Amino acid sequence: MGRRKLVVGNWKMNGLLAQLDDVEAIGSVAAAHPAVEVGLCLPATLIGAADARRGGAFIGAQDCHQNGNGAHTGCLSAAMLAQAGASWTIVGHSERRQDQAETDADVAAKALTAKAAGLNVILCVGESLDVRDAGDAEAVVSAQLLASLPQGAAADWLAIAYEPIWAIGTGRIPTMEAVATMHAALRAELVSRIGDEAQGMRILYGGSMNGDNAAELMAIADVDGGLVGGASLTAAKFAPVIAAAAAAVG
Ligand code: PEP
């Protein structure tokens, strides 16, 4: 299936103007690997300035409000983020599901609002360590995906990121077999909901992906790229991940 690899950095609450040099350097790496779609989901404060220096990378946001506008002090609408220069946004990251108590319904609503503002969307799902240890990971994450999936989900604006919560920022990752099993299960779940459209939808792996493990992860059949936190913060760390994705394309 001709799914273009998608590799996206999630800078979380990191990045001041000084880090724009890394944005520019990552943009140059992206331009050198056109077979891979590369992006950086940045703090909203950097989006405008980063857009001017993004090179071959797209700039994205890390969240948006589910409403189009209104009395939501401190929040940002999808239209604001798009106007600032974002072309994608993450929704449903586990840190927001935990810290801001976002529900599956919130996540689906955010995805729809983002699409209406012209943003592409990365929708995150993933299990806790307790769920993994209980042997319920595929069932729980599949259910979470179905409950978070917005109406009209389609491959030209939506990608899924499977991110085991216990692998985020810990240096631990599941076995390659476990990643393959999960991604195949999520593809099957998508097929059951949206039919053939699911064959074109990218399913990213996220959780301690780095230059040492990216090649092996990217080689898995249903792994269509990565959502990368810590290893995306500098061009030196992110470039090998992008190169691994390009190598997996062949
Ligand atoms: C993330 O938070 O999306 C993530 C994958 O982080 P890390 O790569 O640092 O585990």
C-alpha cells in the first residue's frame, strides 16, 4: 500500500526562540528526504516564527479547543493555530488525556473542529502499563480508537499515533512483535469502521523512538512513521529518525 511515511516531532512544553535554529536545520533535513513527510508540532508561541523557517517540514500544533471560539480563557482555537501557520495538530495525546482529563468524545470533537479549520490531525491512542500487563492492550486501544475517531475520518486529513503511555519519555519500547500486533489490530479496527479508506490511513508509532530503534520500527508493515518527543528536539537527534524513515521507503 503506498502510504507515505510521516515523521512528526512533538516538542511538548519545550522550545524558545533560540530553538528556531533547530527548526530550520530540521527543515533542511526534511527537504533532503522528500519521500518522507516531516513535521514539527511546536508550542503555539513558536508556530508563527517557525513557519517562516520551516524548509521542507510542516509546522503543527499540539492541541486545539473543541469549540470554534468563545469563553475559554487560555485556550486556542484550531482557526487561530491555522492562521498562525500550523497545518496539522495533534489531538488526544496521553499527557492531555491525563493532565486535562480529556475524554474520547472530547478528542473526536477536537479532531472535527481542527478539520473544519483546515488542519490535518494526528489522533493519539495508547495503553497504560497495567493494561499491557493484563494482556488487554489490543482490545483497550482498539476501543479507544473507535471511541475517539471523528465522523468522516479519512486518510487525506487524519493519521493515528499508537503511543503506549509507559513508553513515552521512558526509553522503553514494546517488542517489535507487540508493535506489529497492535498496528495490525488498529488497521483492522479502522477497516471495520471506514472500510477501504483505512488502507491509506497512516498509523504512526510513538514512545521513545530514536535514531537507534527507528529503522527496526519503520520496517514493520503497518508502521507508517513516528511521533517523536525527546529525539525530535534537536536536528542532530531527529535527522537519523528521518533518515531511517527514508531508508524504509527504499
Ligand atoms: C510523545 O510524547 O509523543 C513521545 C513519543 O515522546 P517520546 O518520544 O519522548 O517518548
